[in-house]
Amino acid sequence: MASAYLDVRASFAIAKITSITSPGPAAHLFGLARADARALGYRDAENSGLSEPPVPVMFADEPELVHGWQDGVIEWESQWEYIDVCSFCFGDHSVLQCPRV
Ligand SMILES: [Zn+2]
């Protein structure tokens, strides 16, 4: 089974190697790797029962991948900050709009 984390890590390594000879294209490759890390952070937060899922081992020693992954976790968490939860029926509306009260 292929590992999405390994794919991102390999893409990041290719970006690093590319940056030696071609900084312009490397910046684009770094951006892609970071975006993929962000998508994995979003997915991990969505699938985790933990409030703070652990940073993937494959990203742990690359701060840029850690930050990208954490951005995805924060993105997933932040979408829930403004959703009302009814204290009466736990539906996705405020208690003032609850059809059961
Ligand atoms: Zn309700």
C-alpha cells in the first residue's frame, strides 16, 4: 500500500534537490508538497478522534511539512467554530431556533 506521507516526503526531497539548480521551479514544487501536507492534515484531523492528532513521523523533521500539515488540521478545526449546536437536541442549530422546544 502506498503511503501518502511518503509521497509528500519524496516530493519535498525532489523540491530540495531542484532548488540547488533551479530555485524558481523549486519554489513551485515546495508549494505543491506543502499543499499536499496541508490536505493530509485536514484529512487526519477529520478522521482522528483526538483533539490534537500527532504529527506524522514522516513529516516530523521537516518544519515546512509540519507547518503545512498543522495548517490543514487548523483549517478542519476552524470550520466547526461557527456552527451552532443546539443545547436541547444537539442538532446543528441554536437552541433559539430549535423546532423541538
Ligand atoms: Zn434543537
